[in-house]
Amino acid sequence: MSLFASVEMAPRDPILGVTEQYLADPRPNKVNLGVGVYSDDKGRLPELEAVQQVEQALLRQHPLYHYLPIDGLPAYTAATRELLFGADSPLLECGRVITAQTLGGSGALRVGADLLKVVLGDKAVVAISDPSWGNHYALFRAAGFTLLDYRYYDAATHGLDFPGMLEDLGRLAPGSVVLLHACCHNPTGVDLKPEQWTQVAALMKERALLPFVDMAYQGFHRGISEDAMAIRFLVDAGVENLLVANSYSKNFSLYGERVGALSFVGRDHNESERVRSKVKQIIRATYSSPPTHGASLVAGVLASDELRALWKKELAQMCARIQSMRARLIDRLAALGAPDFSFINHQTGMFSYSGLGKAQVERLRQDNAIYAVSSGRICIAALTSSNLEHVAQSLAALFRQK
Ligand code: LMR
């Protein structure tokens, strides 16, 4: 009898499992609108010019691949702190922010969750927006947290249920962790306005809640510094502790390099350094230390004014293409007599929370080889001039069948 005889087959991952199914599909007209990956209009992953320039320079220098420090490449973590908090932030000056390089945004969330579990013990509770990115639940559950929902999306208006959100957050016990999406909310694309962030930040402070900000799409809405406003509002509200998980997968098109970071704001420098020592312990016991290449690319771009400007320009071009695909999809659907889809124009980031149900998503897969997440999330950033018509026709046919 095998030791593993009782192991049951786990379900596919709700997002990456869609890619597995897509890859196994032999149909030539297949389209993957599941995973959040930006492609150019030819359906290719873009290689950013700013990144390539650093890559070439690195090749010429022929770097040696020593172990990095446990908490990562210092130039990378310093540049990340500035990008998130602003180079002129007083928090940086007094050493209240520590940053550790992590394996993507997921790695940052998991190291952060493990840290919080050590600190909070049995009281580790996290409130997550309803709905949220599927892996948020999995990561915090795996770290031993109790999971709670707070109201967020209002399906009737395709907008934010802000009163519901405030009410639910206001009921949380002090010390509860609140997971907040900084921008380009995944999956809904519905974000808080600046005045709403001010209110949420004030509530966090007043109720002594612990914000954990997830920022995987910085630069995909209003711009690099504008998209980090949630962090600034929380800091301005006087929140004493704060965690931020950020990722460069999307905004540097470096998905497989797993470049992310966890930042922690402490009450003072001493507290932050003690927390850094715990973060390092967790990383060492999990994957020892992070990889060199992706972080060197990001650090190289951010260290040069010229390359940083080029990167921002290339990022703005990605955003413009997504926006134009939103408009083109809405127009084609209207021309084909489908229900009004104009709400997707107001959604931010890569996704559209289309309102499609699980059965409709399944029908799209079976009948049209179009892959989406079963929640109805579709990746607008994967639409191209070549697949748009197939997607629009298939969606329109779906509504005719209803
Ligand atoms: C997504 O939401 O599709 C991306 O963040 C990729 C992932 O890891 O789920």
C-alpha cells in the first residue's frame, strides 16, 4: 500500500488551471482571456525596450550569480520603496519602511501572511473584498488565517458598494488585517476614488485595523505615482503599521522572472528592523533567498532617469492599447445586437468583470475555444485585432441563446 494512496486529486487552479486547459486545446482559433497577461496586438508578450537595454548592459558586464542577501538586491528594494511611498516620503527618511524582494506579488503576500500569523497567532483574521483574486483566499488560508469578506462590488450598478464596504470594515475587530487592492481591482476593475480612500484610511486608523495593500498593477490606471495613492492616504491618516505587496510581473512584462516585494511600515526604525529580521527568517526557511536576474533588470531601469521615462512611456502605450480594445469590443458587441457592454469602459486595469455566469463561460470554452475565468472575468489585455471579431461574435451568439 503506497503512503500516498489516500491523496485525492486537487481541483485545478481557478486561473492558472484555465491556461492549462487552453494549452491542451488543439483548436487553432483558441483565445486565452483567463490569466492576467498583457499581449501586444500580435498576441505576443512584449519585451520592453527599457528592460532590453538593461539586459544588454548586464550581458556585457557578464554578472556572476552569487547568492543575494536573504531580503534581496539592495538597489532593487530601495527603488521599490521609493516607487511605492514616494522618494520624498518622511517614512523613508526615518527608516520606518523595510522592503524584502520576494517571488512575485504572491510571494510577497505569502511572506507577509506568514509574518502576520507569527505575530497575531490565533487572532489572525483577514478581511478580503467580495469578490477578490482567487489566490488571496488560498494564500491566507494556507498561512492559517480565518477569512472574512467585506462587501465591495455592486453587480446592479457594475460599481462599488461603498456604504457596504464601510459598514463591513467598521465591524471588524481591532487588529484585523484588511486586504486592499491599491488599483485595478482584480477581478472587477472597480476602484475607490481619492475621497473614498481618505475615508477608508481614516476608518483603518480609527478602528486600529491593519491594512495589507496588494498592488500588482501599478501604472495600469492613472500612472505610477497616482496608482499608489492608497498607500499615501493610509500614511497621511497616521496608520502606524502597514504592509504592501507589489509585483513587477505586469508593468515590466517580466511574469516568469517572479519579481515582487514585501514592504512593511513600522512604528519606528527599531520596530521595522526587528520585523525585517523576522521576514528574513521566514524567507530563509521558505526559499532561502531570491533570484538575481529579474530584480537586476528592474533595478537597472529604475536607477536611470532616461530608462525610467522610457519604461513609463511603454507602460502608457500598454494602457492605451487595453483602453482601445475595451472600446472596440463595446462597439462590435453593440453592432452585433448584444446587450449594452459600455460599463467595461469604466473598469480599470487588464480585466473586465463581464457579468457572464459560470455556464456561459463554459459554453464559450466548449463552443468557441474562448477561455475565461469561471467568475466571468475576461482579460481585455489579451484581445487583439485578430481575435476581437471571434470573441465579439461568440459573446453576441451567447446572448442570443439566452
Ligand atoms: C491573474 O489574476 O490572472 C494574475 O494575477 C495571474 C495569477 O497568478 O493569477
